[in-house]
Amino acid sequence: MAESEPDAVAAPAPVAREPEPPSPEHAVALEAGPNPAGEPAPAAQEPVVANGETEAAAEPPPVAPGPGPREIPASQRIAYAERRAKSVVELQPRRHVTAVPFRNGAGREGVVTLIDLSPASNAWFLVRLDWIGGGDPEVYHLENSDPTGLRLRLDADAPGGLWLERLDERMHCELWGAGPRGALAEARAGGRPFAALCGGRLHLRNRTEGRRTPKEVAAEFLRDRVWGGEKITSLVKDTMFRNSFRKKARLSGDRTAETQAGAGVPPRPQLAPDAADRQLEPLGLGLTVAREPGGRIVVGRWYEVEGAPGVLLSALSPMLVAGEVVDRQASRVAPLDAKEESSLVYVVAFDLVQLDLGFALGTEHPRVGWSERAPDSMRDGALPGPDGIGTVAPLVRVGMLNPADAARAVATFTGGFKRSHGAFNAGQLAQVNHASHYGFIEQGTILSKLQPGLSTLVVDNVGTTWMGTWTRDRDADLDRVRFARQNGVPLLEPDPVDGRPRPGALVRQWGAGNWSGSQDKKLRTLRAGICLQQGPHGTFLLYGYFSAATPSAMARVFEAYECPYAMMLDMNALEHTYLAVYRVVESRLVIEHLIDEMKVLDKVVGGQAVPRFVGFPDNRDFFLLTRRERA
């Protein structure tokens, strides 16, 4: 069976928090690393913070409700900081461990250990069963379906399962103590990516293989198995795909004088005087929006996406941006060629008052080992990866949305670079912190350390979204972080003098900025990026789809949309820039894609489209927007 209903029993005595088992193979620890010498000192700046309920603040908000602060054991701090091979569990300095003896239904005895990987996030747990008399230990990765309300406890008085507590509700769920196998073993045998337990209150995460497109399979084969394979894949991108996704912005002679403003709608971008009322053809657009006569849309105007409250669309091209924006950026960006200036850009806005933002790893990417881009001088041959780990096992990467959140799903889009490209080969960042591999955190669990000097998007435990350049002193706030993704250096950042947005210092530096693109530094290609916009009209996450752009064009457009901070995501292919929006019509799921051609990345089962990231596992990391629940 894949599911176990909770058994109601008497309330337990207070849980005894025991020390970690002394066995080295069973030990878990964590590090809170020292400041490596020579790390870059990013320009002083105010981070961009968006809270779905309040105005932006300069500092992260208080920690979410949950267990109060507790002192981190010295052994966990040391293990986190040590530069040695370790387990992913040792990367969690604030983890909490409870262990009790138990006997299963067949009379077999052992010790069960519950590891709360991030008590402040209260989302991911490991259950380990060690059997007396020998036998391989069993390790299970559990996900809490209600991390803001449901608490888990392991108690010596009822050691065959977990106590689940929410407000005045308390129940015991047998997971390993009943029968010769137990509900956990049964759920694993079922093979579902998420197997429901305890009436759906918990889910077991099971290993699965994520979907890869034929293009990805070929590219990964070259990179992983063929000497010089990375150069071959770059040559193919440069010669075959450089302009294959480019769409030229086609302007019509029609003009529309209508203006737009008000709560719930972002401000329109800063446009050239002769562009503000122009119309253009929404080439390739797959999202349903109201259109002007002739099927066109007005440059820069925001259109509500049909059936998706809180999701809006806008379009323009870099040549239509106001001259004052272009002039302000002149010394910090590279000139745009004619093709780039006229290339179509779509921007999708997500209202963070109505929507929650999350992040999840794919089944395979990003990896946690060394990037081949890291210079040899920055690699430590004794370590399997820059953080001392080469795998996230025994944690399980699922590559899809938890079914408990599927009913609230509004949109998904692909995340950032794979690990193979997610480190620096040139410039200052290549010479510090093991070449500054991009970090990421899922459900409060550190899977790759956040590195100073890198663009970072963070969602904390109360649902507040922050964007900025990570600094080492922010490591003290890691217990507040539920999700985080780094991806290179900023496209836009606040000016330290007047606070106005300006292009990042490395926007026009191909190698030092790690912008990827072609080997001869031709950077114009399909790209995606995000920025955070807040003000009197609301707080919005903006996703930009650039059909053919360099980082300079991206910086121009995001500044026109009045974003104080912006970062790049991925590039070069539709699977790397995928965005889909969901709605239910007469009990049927309707999937719409930002670009209609992206639909080939979904599946069709029995005549029904099944979306990537929601309906089946994928090998790539992704962001997800879900409808915010109100108390």
C-alpha cells in the first residue's frame, strides 16, 4: 500500500531529545564556514525585498513561527566548516536529531533516528532505521505537506511512528513499527515520486528519473563522456542555435492612446516617446490575453493572463526603451547591434500578494560536484565537490511539484545554469571560494553553499522574497531561508550612492561575468532572467524572455521596467527558458506556455496534456508559483 492512515492513540509524554548516535557511519554534522581570504567585496547596496503583504524592507523579516533559536552543537559547526569529504547531512548546521529504540511487528529490534534537517523550515526530514544484529540501515526522506502548521515528533513511548501535531490536533502515525515491513517500506516499493503517508500529511520522496529531451541527452553525453565535448556543444550552439529562436518585434502603424495604472498592475516600462502608444504583433505567444483589433498588443502595456489572477504579460524590444535609460547605462553596457535592438522581449509579472514562490531541484541538475569550468588551481582533489559532497544522497531529488500543492499551482519556469556552467573560469570570482560555484537551497536544506559576490534569489520561511548580491555576513541568516538560487552576477544592482538601479559591474565582461554564449564572446542568444519590482502598485516578480539578447540588452529592459535588481537564469533553448501557466476549466487542466512551441516539452497521456514539473519529474531545477492561501 502507498498510504497509511494515522492511528489515534493517547497523547505522548514530552519528547526526549537525545544526542546523536556515536557511530561514525551514523553521525551527522554541519558547518558554518569561516571567511575565506580574498573573497570579493561586492559594492554596498540595499537588497530588493518583496513581502506579499507589506511594503519592501531593507532587511529580511523575522524568522517564521516555529522552534525558537537553539545553540548549534560545536560538532555540527565544526563539521560544516571543515574542508573535507562529508555527507549532505553534515551541511545542515542547525539540524536536530532524535533517536529511540524500537521493535517492529515481526519482533525485530533496532534504533530509529529522526533528523530534522532545518527546524526553522520544518519541511524535510530523514528517518533512519538501524537494525540490531546487522543488516543494512534503511533511510527514508520525508516531506511535510504543511510545514507552517504541522510539527513532527519522535517519542520513546510510541517508537513505531511519528506524532503529528497541529494546534490542538495530535495523532500518531505508524510508519515502521507495524507488520514485518511497515508503511515506509510499502510506500517505497510503490515507486511513486511522492508517496502519501499519514493521510497525505507527509510524503515519502522516492528516487525517479527525470525527463530529458534528445538535445539534452546528446549534450550531456558529449560533456560527460567525450574529451573536448564542451567545445563541441558550444560550437553547435554558436553555429546552429544563435538566432534560431529570435523573433523580430513587428510594429504596426496603429496607435492606442489608452493609459494604464492602478493597484494590482505593475507600472508600465519607461519607453521612447514615439513608442508608448505603438502596437506590435505577439509572435509565438502562447498565453491567452486580450488583444487589440488585428490581434496585436500595445507596447509595454500589461495584459492579464486569462484565467490566472495575479499573472500579467507585457512586450517590447530594446530599441523602444526610453532614451534616458539608454543614456544612464551608456558607460556600463556594450552597444547593441540592430538585430538585438529589434528582438522581441516578453515579460511576465507574478503578483506576490496573491502568489507564493518556491524552488525545487531537478532529478539531476544542478549537480553538486565540481564544475569543469573551475580552474585546476581552485580544485581540491581530495574533495568530491566544492562543499565536500558529490551527491545529495540520502536526500531524494524528485524534479516535480509535491502533489499536495498541485491544486494551487499557477505557473512554473526553468531555473538557472547546470553545475557544469555554474562556476567561474575567469576573473576575480574564479580565484576565490573554489571558483564560486553557484549555491542553492531547497526547503531550508543547504544543497550547495551560497557564495559571496553572486546574484541570489531567496524566499524565507514567512514567504518574503529577496533579491540581492550575497555577502558572507548573511550566512548568519541562513536559518531564515526556505528556498535560494544563485546564478552568476547581477544584471542590475542599486547604485551605492543614490540607490538607483544601474547595470552590474560585469555586464559587459564575458569571461569575468560568466555569461556563457560563444567562444568568440558573441553573447547574443535566447536568454531568460528575473527581477523583483515593488512599489505603490504592489510587489511583482518579473520573468523576462529575450528571444535574442546579450546581458547588456537584458539590463536595459529590466531597468526600463523599474527593477532595482535583476539576475539571469538560463539560455540557448526553449527547455532552458520554459514557462507555463495553469488553470482548471470544467475539471480539466489547461496548460498555456509563454511561447507556444514550448508545449513539446510536456507529455500527452490519453489525450490530456501533462505538464512538465507538475505532472512528471524533470531533470532540471525550476521555480513554481502557487496560489497563496489566506487564513
